Amino acid sequence: MQVSLPPIVHVVDDDSSVRSALGILLQACGFRVFTYESGSHFFQADLPAEVSCILLDVNMPGLSGLEVQEFLNKRQCPIPVIFLTAYGDISMSVRAIKAGAEDFLSKPVQKENLLKAVNAAHQRYEEAHQSRVQLDDLRYRYSLLTERELEVFHLVVRGKLNKQIAYELGNSERTIKAQRSSVMEKMQVETLAELVLRATQLGVFDLDKT
């Protein structure tokens, strides 16, 4: 039986006393903690692909927290970011949140507020990870369709009947019925509504344009 490890919190702050205090607090609450003295130090690390979040100081020498966030976004890093700062203002927090930050907390941060933000970030990471896994599986199933099955797939989700598809593709209705059945089986769906949903998730069908 595989034992699941506790979630990870990456603490990026140039103040060693802050790193130490946050590390002690978060470890006492059951998290694994990795600390970094700068954004550059953080980017040099080999990050484990596990449930995690980043506690990121805004004002640091070298790369600022907002610049670190910008680099993370460019790399499409899925790890949620929680900003910590003693000098934040409304415009700065708005910019961070608009760029995808999970939260923006002022130092000294209260334990309850910190844990609430960290737990929310970990939940967001897990949900996003599951969505990516499901989409990867869906794309794989879609790739299994033959060229003719793809044609049938796209006509079916647009509401075409078997006899209409047969006429359009120059096949018998019986052949189209078999191909449609194969499409449903490969896509692991039982109803037309489910197939339309999968097509929408794949981005190959737009309900608003039908």
C-alpha cells in the first residue's frame, strides 16, 4: 500500500528569520517545507511533481515576487502562489491576483489566515491536476479514432442523423451506425450528450456556434 506524503509548501523569502519561522510553523502543521532565499535560488531547484504551493515574498533583492510569478506563468507552472509582504498596497495585490495568485497576505500573517490560504492552494492544485489528467486521457482516446471515425464524430456532435451522415459520406446507414458505435466506445460515452461534452472539452466543438 502506497503511503501518500504530506503536501509541500515552498517558502521564497530573503529574510532568514521569516523562512525559519514559517518553516517551523508549517512543519508543525504537517506540511513538508522547502525554503529559498531568492527567486533565482527557487528556479535552480528541482521541484517535485507533488501537491504543493508557493509562499512568495514580494520585495526581494534580484527578482521580485511579482517577477517570479511572471516567470512561473510563462513556464505554465501549475503551482499556486500565495504572496506575503510587509509593504503591499491595493494596486500590487490586484496585479498579483489578476496574474493568478491564490492569495495576498500581509506580514506578520496570522496562523489561521496562512493555513486557510495554504489549504485552499493545495486543493486548487489537486483539482487542476485532476483536470489535466482527465484532459490528457480524453485527448488520448480522441487520438484512437480513425480518419473516418473522426468525420463521423464531428457530424454526430453537430446533430446529424445516421442517414444524413451516410448520405454525406457516401456510405450505407449500417456502416455509419457501426462507426458511430465505435466512436462511442473509444470515447467511453453512452449518450450523445456525453459525446458533445467531450467534444467541447477537447475544444473541437463550440455549442454557441451550432
